[in-house]
Amino acid sequence: MAAFGHSPLTRAANRMLTRMVSRGRGPGFIRLLTVRGRRTGRDHTTPVVPLVTARGRWLVSPYGEVGWVRNARAAGEVTLSRGRTAEVLRAVEVDPADAVPVLRAYRAKRPVGWIVRSHVGFGPRASDAEIAAQAARYPVFELLAVTDADEAEK
């Protein structure tokens, strides 16, 4: 699966957002995702929009299989932060068939759905079958609290 390319404008906006959110400023729905690189072992940070639903907390990659997705798969753990607040979470990838309601909610979220609409291959009125046909292109991770038992395993 190829990743969607980021334009120079998108990369510049991500750098600006990263600086703002790291200081606790900018749009309140944006968090910084930090994940350990699978090859370098260095931390990589990018702005993301987590989704909270009645079923849980989620990370969706509207740009496909990008670096943070591959790193989250390898690490199994991510950090979400805003300003001085940071939270370490387990990131468990969801099977594409189970991701349909999450993808629908993400596409409907304002203003996120409007921002990513050109990258997501289904519209706001798409059927579950239409979303399921596209789901493998947009990795979804469930975010779970890291328990003391998880820490003891390390």
C-alpha cells in the first residue's frame, strides 16, 4: 500500500502545528503523536486528530500507510501530547472490516472531515459496503490505556 504524498504546504503546516501544539496552542482537537522509529529508534512527532466515540479512542490515518502508521505497528505504543500534558497509550490496529464505524465517524467529524475529504475515498453519505471497500487504505488504531501490568512486562 503506497502512502499519500505530502505536499510542501502540508509539511510546512505540520511543522507550524507541531510548534503551536507543543506549546499548548492551536486548534484544540489536535494532539502531537510521538512514536519510536522502527529503524532508527528515535522518536518521531507529527500532529494528529484523535477521535473519541462511545466505543473508545482512535487514531485514523487519512493519508494511508505513512511513517507514523508503520512505526506505531512496530512499537505498539504511542504518546499523545498537547503542551505539557502527555499520555502514553497502547496502539492496537483494527481490522479494516471493524474500522467502518470509526472511519464514518472520523469523516463526519468537524472540521476534520472537511480537511481530509480530498484524501479519503468515500463521501459523507457512503454506505457501510462502500467504506468497507476502502477501509484497508486508511489504517485505524484503537488507543488503550497502558496499565501497570503492561509496564511490568517490559
